[in-house]
Amino acid sequence: MQSKKQLSDFTILKVENITQHFGGVTALDGVTFSVGHGEIVSLIGPNGAGKTTLFNCITGLYVPRAGSIYFGDSETNLNRLYPYQITAKGIARTFQTIRLFKHMTALENIMVGAHTKTRGGILAGLFRPRWVMLEEKKLRLQANRLLTFFGISSKAHELAKNLSYGYQRKLEIARALASDPKLLLLDEPAAGMNPKEKDELLELIRAIRNRGVTVLLIEHDMKVVMPISDKIIVLDYGKKIAEGSAREIQDNPRVIEAYLGKAVHRP
Amino acid sequence: MLLALGLNVIVGFAGILNLGYAALFAIGAYTYALVNIHLHIPFWIGLCVSASSAALFGMLLACPALRLSGDYLAIVTLGAGEIVRIVLNNTDRISGGPNGLLGIEHPGLWFFHYDFGVQSEPYYFLIACLVIVTAFLLRRLESSRLGRAWIALREDELAASCMGVNLPWAKLSAFGIGGFIAGIAGCVFAAKQGTVSPDSFDFVVSVMVLAMVVLGGLGNILGAILGAFLLSLLPEILRGFDIYRMLLFGIAMIAMMLFRPQGILGEFHHREEFKGRRKKLAGPNAK
């Protein structure tokens, strides 16, 4: 018990006062929260609450107007880094709509995912010294292992566009894991899945956490969010309106208000 | 054909539409012409110099292109291509203006005391060798880490950047390699012609090379070679039709794009996939 507490005491991601505007719309308004190491944290909120915008800020696709994001024990503000540098630091993500490399095989998709873990350049590709061949061999082995972990090893040599929807979703997560991240951001992984696939997904996310990867999850489906989340953060109109365990969130009047509307008080 | 191979790196692998490829070709040709005439540098060294300068110029061209994508990028590359041609046309003292540069040495093999001269045959063999070597090296690059990054960039730029692909470097290197090959082609061209002038490098050249790549199949090395063959041969085969020649040529291209828009050899033919299929087919029999 003691050790588990210590584990989550160590903060892996710290988001401070993040603010982002698009034209006149305030997508994020001073959002502050932190994620402990080894936790599964869910980000929920009505459509347009700013959840994906927050993901894009963390992964460097957007540069927020104000605020800072700290990762791991480093003092560097992620805002100043390019997306690929952030990936190299150990943050990987999936996308709300599937963004696989459609004309590459499942295996190659994963090999691209491991881009930051390898280092061959132009000359290495041309002359193929021994270390490059070894690196490629090791990469293939690891990619195959990941595919097996996700139960899609039989599809390794299929083009990504020919895979079924469920497999494509899984492949996206596998590709993100290939960069060996410390923090995995999943953007609505259960979207469009049937109940059986959702159950499998729950198991998968738990298994990923057990490998020592912290998970930050955007999800609308409460059947997915409630059972696995150590902590839930609720956004509405770009503001954090609640944070706490599943039970606390379910009973929070402000959350109910955001989702269902305010109760009318008669005089 | 070399040009088609080079452009295939930029358009076919990295998915960046480049309409100014003739500019890189021109840089290669003029570089060799200048170093040969003024410094008397022989062909084989000139080849390296031309290729490097075109590669450098390609990377320079890529700099404004890094921030753009799609149609806008195409316009920038188009503009850059025209700028190069117009500059060459107007800097009379360096490039000879519209008259171009004359008196470029033909290449030779010094250890055989052999001069390539003005006949076409030696150049045919020279180009065939260069094409084979380039195709082989590009094949290696395609299946390397960098090649995967290029293809990922073509498929989905955003996802590629989130997977840790260094986008600026991936684009720069694609332009660089493409420029390198265009430089080699330009150098050979200048050496064979013995003269260079700006009108050899106008927009039509860029478009023809692009057509070769698209015809053969984007991102396919063999396709680029085949496309180049066909587009060079077709006008000659159709010569018998006299004045209708170019009309038929145009109709053939339109028909091609209607019935096989992915190009003759298909989009990006997949070794990996075939390997997998073969294994799968062999599997049950082996047991």
C-alpha cells in the first residue's frame, strides 16, 4: 500500500494555467491539473469543452497562449518544443479520428512509431553498416511483439487501410506505444466500438498501465471511464469544473449541471 | 529518366508537390558548365560538384516550403522554378543570358584515352549506369528509417510529427536527395549538349517530369523509370501520325489517368506485403 501511494505521489505531468484562444473563442481558460505516475486519468466534458485542444497543447501541435506544461522531473516547459521533440521525451498519443499511415503495413506503421528510438540517417540508409541492420532487426522484433500484445500479429503485413475498424483502433494505440512512452494520451479510443470491443479495450488499457505507462484518456462513454479511472477531470467551456474520483464526479452538482442543465428553482 | 527518379523522391515518397523541378536540373547543368569553362574541372569531379550544388539549392528551396502545404506549396515551387530560369536569362555576365554558355567539354574516360564526343551511344550507357545505381540506392533509402519517415509524412503529416518524425529534416532531406539527382542529370545534360541555355529548363520540363512520375505510379521507383521511358518514346512512336501526333499523345495521357489513376505500376508497390503473402501461402504447405 505504502509503495503504491509513493508511486502516484510522483507527478509525471503538470499542466499549469493553460489558456488557448481561436479567434474570439476561448477554447481553454486557465486549466490546471497534474497526473501522477502510473495513474489512469480521464478527461471528460461535453462536446467542444476543449479536451482535444488540451491534448494538442500537450503534444505540441498547438502553442498555448499562456500557461506551462511540465513533464517528468524535467524543468523544461513543453510549450517551447516541437511535436517530435515531445515524442522523444516520452509522450505518445492517438487521434480522435483514425490517422494511421494508410498505405503502409501494420508492421511499418509500428516501425514509424518507434522513430525516436532509432537513429539511422541518409548515409546509414544508403550504405547499411552492421549497426543499422542490427537496429532494423531489433525494431522488427519489437514491432512484432507489440502486434502480438495487441492480438493483431496475423495482420502484420496487411495495409493499414484494409484492416477492420476495431483493428485500426488497436493499431493506433500500438503505434503510439512503439515509441516506448512514459505517458500515453488516448483521444476517444472507444468511439465506434461495440460493447465487446469496449470490454477488450478496458483490459488493454489496464494492461498498458501495468507495463508502467501512465494513461491520460479522453472518453465520452461513462461505462469505459468510470471503472478504470483513478482520477477524472471535467472540462466545460474550456474551464476545469471538477476533479476527483469516479464517485465524487458522479455526485458533483456542477458536473450534472454541465451535462444535463441546471435545475429550475421555482419561487 | 534520372529526373523522374529524383522527383519521385520528393513527390512520390514525401508527398510534396514540386512544380519547379526544372530549376534544380538547371542548377546542375549551369554548375558544371561554369566550373568546366572557368576552372577546367573534368566531368567526373564536375558531376559531384553539380550534384552537391543542386542538392544545396534544393534544400534552400525547401526552406520556404517547410511552412506550407498543398496548393500553396505547389505555387511556391512553381515560382522558384521560374525565378531560376529568369535569373539565368538575365545575368548575362555569368550565365551568358539567353545565349547560354558554349564550349563545355565532353566527358571522357581518361584511363582509356576515350572521349565521349557528340554521339549519343556513350551517353546512353552512361545514363543507363547512373539510372541503375540511383534506383538501387533509392530502393535502399526507401526501406530505411528515413524512407519510412518520408512515406509517413506523405500519408499523414500530423500523425507523423506526433510519432516523432522530425518534419523539417524529413522535408529538407527529400528536397536535398531530389536535388542531388537532378544535379547529376543536369551535369550529364550539359556535358552531352556542350552548351546550356535557359530555354532548356522552362516550366514544361517540370511538368513532363511530373507526368512521368505520375504515369509510372507515385512512389514507385520502377514506375518512375517506366513512366520516363513511355513519355520519351510515345511521341516518337506516334511520329507516323504526323500532325495528329501531339493530339494522340494527349488523348493517351487522358485515357491513362481515367482508367488507371494510380499509375501503371500502381501506387507504392509493397515488398513487405508481398513478403507476408508469400509466407502465408507457404505456411500451410510447409506444415
